[in-house]
Amino acid sequence: GEYLWEKLEELKRAYPAVTDHRGMGLLQGLELSVPAGQIIQTALLEERLVLINAGANIVRFVPPLVIEKADVDEMIRRLDRAMRKVLSA
């Protein structure tokens, strides 16, 4: 969970649209100043990354309980690409 926290904090710093990061362990979320739906849809359709929302503007992460750092890195790369596509459009 700590490694995931660090990586999501990096995304928070990189994107002004990310207004908050919260959660515990592997159950974490990013609160956005924009609707999360477009990012979730882009992540799924273009990056093959399954994410869920928790309300209109929160992207929630619920990874498997057994996850490697390389898996977190891959998730962050895909999420970053999806966020870049949506938020820079």
C-alpha cells in the first residue's frame, strides 16, 4: 500500500485536476476537480486498465491483495496516459 500511495502522490503533484488523495492500504482514491467518468472510460478502452468510481469525481483503486511493484508501475503508466489524454484535451 505504501508504494501505491507514493505513486499516486506523484500523479497528484503532476495534475492540478487531482485535488485530493486518500485511503488506506491498497484501497485508495484520487479526488478530481472534473468528472472521473471520462478518465475511467479512457483508461478502460484505450489503456485496458479497469478502474471504478466512488461518486462523480473520485477514481477508486482496488488492486489485488497480492501485487508487485512492477504491477503498480504499469498501472500508474496507463493511468498517466489516460489522464494526460483527457485532461489536456
